[in-house]
Amino acid sequence: MKLGYMTNAFGPLTGDGGGVTSMKDVGYVTMCDDEDAISKIAARGYQYIEIFEGNIRAYKDNPGKFLDICRKYGVSFLGVYAGCHFIYEDALEDELYKLKEVTSIASQLGARHIVLGGGSIHGSGIKEEDYPRLAKGIDQAAEIISEYGLIPSYHPHLGSLAEKPDQIHKLFSLTDISFCPDIAHLAAGGSDALQMIKQYYDRIKYVHLKDLNSAGEFVPLGKGCINLEEIISYLKDKGYEGDWLVEIDGYSGDPCEACETSYEYLKGKLL
């Protein structure tokens, strides 16, 4: 069992600038100094990190630089989060090109997981044919990721085709990709997170731990209204042997405080 922390708490979220005119370059980026974020995460006790696709692509021509940063602070690379549209058939080739590049870099750096999140929504709304298109893209992406020896998972996300419970069930009926439950995203999308985990337990190899307060803000673990302890206990009692990631993005407070508070919350539960 590995426990990591996501660097996206340490800067605003944006997209790769090259993606404005090139689909093969579009991706999530955290506007932060990667070394500064990693040093702060390590100082709070975490030994693993996850990072966005755009941040890791910055090391394409110098992967040793990223490894040197990780070694300096005694952390290892756990995973990459990558966004996907996958409903635009003409663009799928370029999206998969990007994903293959991300996965190649991640495999060189010793990562274990590639997490896919997304499924675009048209300006005119969701079309029924978007679900099989998304599933097709996910399956092709999973094949690429698996060829590099990494674990592909899908992360239902707010603002995507798989936000609400019925949407998640619909998508998962069309693909057998592993399920990365983000506890707060599930709750905010209207799911009973524990019930969703019970239903798809056999597909879970990676869990994103996140709390949510009554105002809908992502907050440090134990500071929201989600019964995280019940979820953690269920997974442990079932013999879950996969990995865990703490992700407190979008928090209005101090990111270092969120990181430390969440670590303290997990003592006696996962630590």
C-alpha cells in the first residue's frame, strides 16, 4: 500500500498553452514550482506524489531532473492525472498520441498509475452517442497505458460525462477499466460514495481521498461532512491492497495546512 499527495494543491489549475491550437498538446497543468510543492509534501510526511500530465511533460527532454528532485526529498512518483475529451472522433488520434507520450515519460520515472478523467460535454448538451465514444477512447487509452506496465483507471469527475450516479453506471457498463473513486467528486455529483465503492469494489486499484464541506468546497480530510473513516474502514476490511492518494485541490486555505491536517487525520487509519 502506497499513500501519496497530489501537487495540484500548490498552485492554480490551468491548461497547457500549446493546446490552444493543438489537441495533441492540451492538458492539465498546475501553475506551481514542482520542487517547492514536492518539498512541502515531503516535509509533512508523505513519501509518494501524483502530478498532472502537463507538469510531467515538462521533463520530457530531461527526466533525470524530475528524478533528482524526488530523490532530494525522499519521495517516489506514484501517478499522473490526465484529462480526456474522447467524444470527438477526429481528435481521438491526437488525444491518444498525447497520452502515449505522458505514459512513456511516467514509466521512465517509475510511476504506477495513470488516471483518466473527463468526457467532454457539448455546448448543446450531452448526446447519447457520447458514452460509447468515451468508452471506446478509454479502452484504447487503457491498452496504451497497460502496454507500458502502468495501471489505467477512470476517475468520475464533476463537469464531465460521468458526474452523476446514473452517468457513472452508464459509462461503466460500456468499459471494464479500473475505477479510481474520488470520494468528494462522487459525493458532490450526487453519489453515495460508499455504495459506489461497494458496487465497483473489484475494479478499484487506486483511491483519491478528499473531503467536502456543506458549502461544496474541497477541504482537508476530516474537516468536511463525508464519513471518510467509514469508507477507509470498509476498504481495509475488504482486504483492499491498492494505493491511496490525498488530493485537496481548490481549498481556500493554506495548502501546507491542508497537507499536514490530512496527514494527521490518517494516523491510526492508514498510517
